[in-house]
Amino acid sequence: MQHFLADLTPATAALLIGALLLAFGFEYINGFHDTANAVATVIYTNTLKPWYAVVWSGIWNFTGVVVSSGAVAFGIVALLPVELVIHAGSAAGFAMVFALLFSALIWNFATWYVGIPASSSHTLIGSIVGVGLMNAVLSKHPFGDGVNWGKLQDTVEALFFSPVIGFVGAGLLLLLLKFVIRNPKLYAAPEGETPPVWWIRGMLVLTCTGVSFAHGSNDGQKGMGLIMLILIGVLPGVYAINPDTSQATLTQIVADSKSIAPIIAAKAPPGATIAMPDAENALSDFLKSGAKAVPATFSALAYENGQIAGIVSSEPTIDQLTDAQRADLRTKTYLVSASIAKFNKGGKVFTDPAQAKTLIAYTKELDGITKFIPVWVKFMVALCLGVGTMIGWKRIVVTIGEKIGKSHLTYAQGMCAELVTWATIQGADVLGLPVSTTHILSSGVAGTMAANRSGLQTATLRNILLAWVLTIPVTVFLGAGLFGAGLFVVLHLFAH
């Protein structure tokens, strides 16, 4: 690692350090902005003292990040413009990362400062859209060409429906609980600072633990994808390809690349040829939202697939590949895997079930060498998220605990809201979708208040809804403006 760092120019080293500090700062603010939701219920029901609660939540946020799969991290990366992802080390790639992180930090800090629970997920998604739109303008592409609208639709739907699930699910769960468990102590508000009886306390600690763990496993991944883009762009010799990839895996990739070559070639025009960089551009164009396959797409796919086998076979071991070969292998792997996945999703190209199965297995092998998160990245993100949880929790906790309903939060309400939040986030983890802990839990608390006929504070709900509505458009403008300005600055640094 020291050898690679020593080869960096001062400007590139400064950009690397600055980008990493921003990424870790994003997760730190995410910790005290979002995770405060997990401790609000245990604090306001006297289940745990505030400092015990935030330390406990921080530990489980840390754990959730460390054991996360990385699926959400690469789901975020899939929203970014293809040309910026495959050229992460370019000036535009650096400007993209800085714009995303700065705009997310600005909005997250602003909403935290006024005590409004807003979504870090929405913030990041809005910034990505802004960067994509500005990239299309600066590249003289059609407006909107730089945004993966299909993937964005899936993500926005998850972000939209998850608070609905939180509101309805928590409200229904409370009504079901009232029918099944008739003990009035469960539905009472805390008296003074007296903690609840042991079994209620145990359930609330359990749900707080679950939400904290789920928050870490989902929200903690959002910065990971951006950190990996930074590392891949600056240190391709270390991070372009998973350094833990075994020689047996590479041998299998070469064999499978050759076995699927006839399947792809059968779709390409007879006798058609294509070469770099036309093949790369053809697949990049195909991966843009709404783009359709043309004859050149299959020729490009066949060419890039053949190049994968050629690069892997060119040296006895992966350690002997040059930096340029590693970066090239990652680009081709990304394009081939994403293109095959898009064909299979449509289900109208490779209609033979056996062929489709073979192609899916191949894409999983390719993803295995490019979609990875180093342990130290997980650890640093986990540490930032966990420490953030312990420091800035109070502003959001007060809003959740005191300003949503007109009556004090009861034990059952807190438990139902957190249980539904926990289950919803874990389900999103399985699907690789980013969702908002803030939206689900605050909606869950509101749902229990409505089900309990406790009344809702309309002024607070109006402010929360306003922040939710404004988050996307504000961060779109922030992302676009900062990307344009950042590109100018980074190009100046690269020139010197």
C-alpha cells in the first residue's frame, strides 16, 4: 500500500484524503441524524438512560455495518452515470464523488440542526440525480441521459412505500397487540422516570437493538459504494479487482467466458467486428436508462467478454497484472455483467432457460471480483456511524419522542414502531434497496398515535413532510451545482 501511495502526485493524494474524510464525515452525520430514531423510543419510555441507549445503539450500528453484504452499496453505485463509474479515477469521477458528499452533508446537517428527521437516503439519491443531469449537460448529451431512471424508479418506490409500510404496519400491529395482550401496563405512558417492568423493558431493548443493527446494515452501506469508487479510481493496483480472488475463481471465469461466447455470438450480426473504444462506448450507451439493444450492442458484448478472458489469461496470477490491466479488467467486467443483467431482466433476448441460467451464473462470478468491500472500509464506516450515534442524537430524539403525537409515547407504541421499522429495513437489505430509517420510524410512531387515537401534532408533521418533499429537489440542485463547480476545480488541480 505504501508503494502505491508514494506514486501519487500531491494533488491526487490531497483529493484522495479529502474524499475519504468527506465520506467518513457523511457516515458520522448519518449516525447522529438517523440513528437517533432508534434510541428515541427507549429513552422516552424510560427503558434505558440516554447515554446507555446511545452507546448500546452505537455498538449495534457498528455491528450491522461490519456484517453487511454490500448489496445496498452497489445498488447506490448503479444509480450513477455509467461513464463516471467506469472512469472513477478521472477528473469527472472525483468531481462526482465530492459533489455527492458535499450536497448530502449540507442537507443532512441543516435538517439535523433544526431537529427535523429527514432522510439520508433521499439526500444521496437527489444528489446523484443532480450529478447525472449536470454530467449530461456538460457532456452535450440529451438532458437526463446521465441518470439511470430505471434503477432510480426502483429506489424511489422503495423510499416512498417504506414509510407507508411503517405507518400502516405499526398502527395495525398496535391494534393486534391490544387484542392479544390485555395487560394495561403495556399501553400506559411512563410515570416520571420509573422504568417499565422487566418484560416490557426487555422487548423495547430488543427492538432498539434490531433497528440499530438494521440501520447499520442498510444506511451504513450508502457511503461504502462511494468510498470504493474513490479507492478504485486512485489505487487501481489495489482495489480495481478483489485482492482476495483465488486463482481457481479466475480460471473458472476464463472457462465460463469462453463457454458463453457462442451464446452471445449467435445474437451478433454475422461477420460484424468492433474494437476499443467503440465496444466500451456501445455498452455504456446500452446501459443508459431507456436505451435499447442494437446490432452493435451484441458485437460489443462479445468483444468485451473475449477481452475479459484475454486479460485474465495474460499472466500466471492476478498479482502480476499491471495497474492498467486491473483497471481495464474491472471496466470490462462491469460493462459485461451489467449488460447481461439488463438483457436477462427484460427476458426477451436470451429466452432459452438453460442459456439464461448460464449467463446469470457468469454475472455472479464477475460481480464477485468487482463488488467487494475491504474489511478496513467497513470498520471505518462502522466506527464513524457508531460514534456519530453517541454524539448528536438529542435534537432528533426530542422530535420523535415529544412532537409527533399529542400524548406521551407508550411502551406498546414504541415497541410496535421499532419492530415494523426493523422488519422493513431487513427486507430492504435482502433486496439490496436503500430505505430511510428516519421515514419508517417516524411514520411508524405517527401510525401508532393514529391507531391509538392519541392525536397528531400537525405543525410537526407539516415540517417533516415539507423536509421530505424538499429533500430531493434541493439536493438535485446542490448536486448539479457542486458537480459543475467541482469539475472546474479538479480539472485545475489535475492540470498542475
